[in-house]
Amino acid sequence: MRRCRSQRSDGLALLVLLVGLAWPSLAVAETWHVPDDFASVHDALSHAARCDVVLVGPGTWQTSVTVPEGVRLVADGDPDEVILDGGEPDDEGAYVGQVVILTNGATVEGFTLRRANEAVSMTGLWSEVRGNIIEEVGVGVAAYGSEGWIVGNRIEGAWDRAIYSNGSQLWIDDNEIVGGELGIDIVDGAGRILRTQVRETSRGLSFRDSYIEVTLSTLEDNETGALLNRGEVVVQASTFVSNLVGVYLIDSPAYVLDNYFEDSGYAILSDFSSATIVANEIHTSDYVGISEGLGSESQVSNNLLVDNAVGIDLQLADSHVHNNDFFGGLKGLVISGGGARAINNLFEGVAEVAFEGIDVDDLLAGFNLFWSNTVDTAGAVTDGSELYIDPLYDDDYQPDQNSPVINFGNPSINYNDPDGSRSNVGRTGGPLRDDAYIVEPPSPVTVDDQPSYSMDEATEMVIFVEGIHMSNDDPVRFRWDVDPNDGFEFCDSFTSAITFAPEDDGLYTLQLRATDVLDNEVIQTVDVEVYNTPPSIDWRFLGAPLYEGGELVVWADAWDAASADTVTIWIDFEGDGVFEIENHDTDVDGPVVTTWPLEQSGDWMSTLEARDDDGGVTQVGEELYVENLPPFLVEEPPETIQLGLELGWVVATGDPSPLDVVTVSVEEAPGDMRISGETLRWTPTEEGVFTYTLVLRDQDGGRTDSRHSIEVLPLGSLACNCSVYEGGRSAAQRSWLWACLALLMAQGLTRRRTPGRLG
């Protein structure tokens, strides 16, 4: 049996609006109260569905819970009134793993969270930790491969990290972190830190291989304010006060812009870095304002350095120091070795040495201005282009309009001011003069019209929102609605993407809602055309080898990838276009299990079809070879006949196929033995044993050669073999039968007259 398969789909049988998907129909979002509706936080969350709110009343609730997708867990009271407590440590001093685990779109808000290895674990996309007090924990908030917003929390005394992010994108806004080992530790992550205070830690911020912006934040009384290692980081418009090290750069290309440093040991410390350090104010550093070590080649420009022990110290560094202002302090700029450049800088009121060079054979210096320093230069740090004159700066360290610094800088176009004019000396000149943090006023989020998509039913497609526009880097919340009829609005996904898995063909319209932090929102639609896919079929034809007159055992099953489709099976056994089985519903009746009689031999293609209710058809074929069987005699011919009588035996034949027609001939026969119609005829003319062959043939080539013998006996030598004449199929046969009976009667009468027999 050879199989073949073909598939076809008539495409979209019907374009419909979204009426049903793989997502369950859910009730309208609910608000559940603990303890009024449920006795425990765990029970309430176990019952909650997407977009539900679980409100927890005042009290201390010992718990460790997972917040389901899209559910908000909210304190019904102030944080110090509603406490989620992981409980006492075990006998070995180990705390529970987490107090709260957040999944996609989940929120925990307004609690005191305490006593756990991790107060909150963010494991999903776009989850939120808002307005909580977190204490007595190893890690305040941990994010693993997730995305979300950590906003308005106070985290105190975390013995490991206040916030830990690994492979996540986070918006960390308006938080207060006090004490502990590490404030915010981000590895291989992205996001921003905005208006966040970190105080009294060993290390306030620690970034490795990350893409982070730190803006308008305060780092105070930390051993190290921020450690930046690789990645692309911007630290801007932030305040660093009383840190041993404000910003420590290790192998970092960071951009340190427009920050304020005060009372540091080292405001900025750099090793092996190529950072851009621009437009910062650095005051009263105990050791060095900006220290560049071996392997560093940062661009240091447009900074204001006031009353630092040493303003800038380069040790074997190749840094480019230009357009900076040095006021007061013990030393302004110290360069030891390396291939540094010092151009267009201003030094005023330095107590010891304004510009000192040590082993500076490769130094390039010029167009620097010196005024009122104890010693202007020491070492070979001049080239004759210097200016020694009062810069005419005011109390805010700004030059007045007649200041000699204006247009006195290096005439190279590489140092020109942004307007193309010759550079000023000091921080009011040079190509980076205008670099500063600029506050981007918030404006409503906008989203472009979304593209259309096409796909097959019962497959999956991840659809991402495109064309999001914000005036700043504020986060945008996304919510999707794939079924407007389920009474469950915008609760199908909580990220910038949705996995769409339609269970039927049609034209679907998905809705996306984007909301910014000011609650401005925009709604866009995404059209998806879903094509019908043909069903699948599996089948077995059993019983080979096949013979006519036998039967075929048939098993067939069909199904559709789209569970919404109804599938039926159709079978044309004989390949003649007539379906012997029609509309067999596999959902109702299960697989086809039946037998089919094989009435004829031959070679043909049976056809099986699986049809769905949307016009999809899958057709398969099974080539059948049914072997022909030869015809046969229903009964054996007579074995004797008396001389002089005529043989008139009707040849009764059969065939395994009820459709076959059997013909009979006689071969290798005596004399005038012949087949007449359906009768074997012969009148013997002598006694003896004679042989002949009956040949049976059907129209399909089947043949049976049946060899027989018949003995011719003397007339009257035995009783009439009536079987020779049975059937009575003609008048001649009936006459012959009556003659035989008459002979028998005559023989009987003769015997009765024999005296010996009478006795």
C-alpha cells in the first residue's frame, strides 16, 4: 500500500472581529480585603486574578508570598501599620528566602517589609515596588532578568545590598537608602537612578557592564559613592557629599557631567578609564579632586575645582585636561609622567603650586592663565603662551564681560567654542562649554500607529509595541487587551510585548494602552490577520495482503491545531468520488474504526479527507492492491454414467468476488463432450474410464483447471445416478430424468419376477 498526502486551505473562511481566544474569560477585576474576605495574604493572592487588588489591613502578617501576574498587593494603611514579616530565622540563623515575589505586572505597595534574605524578588516584567519601608533584610529588592519600577521606598540597614539587579532594566526613582554594605548593585543591567539618596554605606552605587543614568541623586557619607566598571554610565546633576571617594572609575568610559562634589577624600578617582568628566563642581577634597591613574586617558574639561588639596592629579595618565577653573587649594594641577595635555586652564589663588610637572617630557601644555598663585608653575609645564593677568571672575566664579579669558584660548579649531569662535580660557570656553544636564520637562507619552501582522491559527507571535516617544527617560507602563468581550479590560499583558496565540482564524484587533508616570495615556490598536490551517489526519489500513472477498480493517483519526475548529473525516474507499463515510465528527464519535468488504480485485487509490469548519482540507491517499482469487466449482461432477445415456450436468460455479462473472469450458475431453450454456453435455458411445478438464475463468484473469474422470458402465448395470440429472433446468433434462426413473422401475419389476429373488 502506497500513501500520498496533500493539503489545501481555502484561506480565511470568514473575517470576524475578536470574539474568542486562548485566554480564559474572566470576571471584571476585583478588590479583595484581608482579613475581611480572606484570613491570610496568601489565601487572598491565591484567589486573585489579573488586575485584581489585594488590600491588606493593619497588623503584622507573617508570610512569604508570590503576587500573581497583574495583581496589586497594597497596604490598607501607613507602612508602619501594615507589616509583612518573613518571620524569625531558623535554628541555623537562616531567614526565609523572600517576603514577596513579583511576577509580570505585579505590584507591592505601602508596606513595611522585613526579616528575609530578600524583601522583594522581581522575577517578571514591569513589576513595581512602591512606597515601602524595608528593613532587617539581606537584600531589599532583587531583580533577576526582569523589568520594573522601584519608586519611593526607604531601605535601611540591608546587610548585603539595598537593591540588586542582574540582567534587569529598572527605573529606581525617589528612594532613600541608609546604611548597609551596598546601596544599589547593578550587574549587566540597564535603566536609571533618579532623585535617590544613598547614605552611610560601604559603597553607594556599583555598576558592572551596565547601561545606567544616575540623575539628581545624592550620595552622602559613603566610603565610595559610586563604583563604575565597564558599561556605559552617565552620572549627571547629582550631589556627592562627604564620601571618601565620590566616583571611582575602573576601566570605564562613563560620562560624569554637571555633578556637585563636596568634602570628599577623592571626588573622582580613575584607573584604566577613558571617561568624559565635564562641567562638575568639586569643592574641598581632602586629597584630590580628580585623580587619573595609570592607563587612564579621560577627557577632563569645563570643571570648577575649589579649595581642594590637589585639584587634578595625573599619574602616568594620558588624559586631556582643558578649559578647567582651579581656585584655591594647595595645588591646582599635578602631572607625573604620561602623555597628558593641559590646555586653556585657569589657576587663581592656589596656595602652593598652581601647575606642577614631574617627569613631563611628553606633556603638551599651553594657553593657561595664572593669577595670584604662590607659585604659578614648577617643572617644564609652559610653552610661552601663558597669560598672567586677573581673570576678573565674580564671587560665583563667573567671568565678567571684560574678562581677558574671552577668546584667549588655544586658536586651534579643535578648541573652538560651540559657536565656532576662538575658545575662552577656563570652563566658559571650549567645545564642551555648553555640556550640562538639561531638565527635560515631562510631556505626554505618544505611540506611533502600529503595524499590522499576519500569522497562522494556533501558532504564537510575540508582538512588540513600536514607536514610543517620551520627552525624557521616564518609564512607560504598557497593558494589552486581546479580547474586548471578556469583561477584563487591559489585563492580558503588562509589558511592551504580548505573546499572541489565536485559536481560530479571523481578523483580530488587539489594543495597547501606554501610560506614563503622570498618568497620561494613549491607546493604539494592532490588527492581526490569522489564516486558517488545514487539519491533520492519521490513518491505518490493516489486513494486508488483501484479497477479493476479504475485508479491510480501517482506523483513522483527525484533529486541528486550532481547538475551536470542528473536524470531520470523509473516506472514499473505491476512489470513484463517492464517499462511503461522510461527516464523521472526531470530537463526538472519536476515530473511525470500521471494516470495508473487498468485493473486487484491482489496484486503486482510496481517498481520506480531514475537513475543518473553516474550509481547511487535508487529503491523503492509500493505494490498495486487492489480489484476484480464481473461481471454483460449487459441487463435483458425476463419476459414472451408463452407456447409451446422455450426460446433462449443470456446472455450478462460484467466485470470491460477488461481482465476477465465471465462464466454463471443457478441454482434453472425449469425443463430443462440450459445454452448452451452463451444462456439461456428453453421450458416451463405449464403455471405459474417460478424463476431461473443466476450465473456469473470471473476467479479472482468474482461472481454475479442474481435472476429472468419468466411468461409462453397461446400460442397466447400476442404479441411475440421479445426481447426473438434478437441477431440471430444461425440458430435455426433465425428459431424460423421467426416462431414468422409468428404467429403474422396469428393472425393479424384472427383479420381482425372478424366482430366485422371490424365494
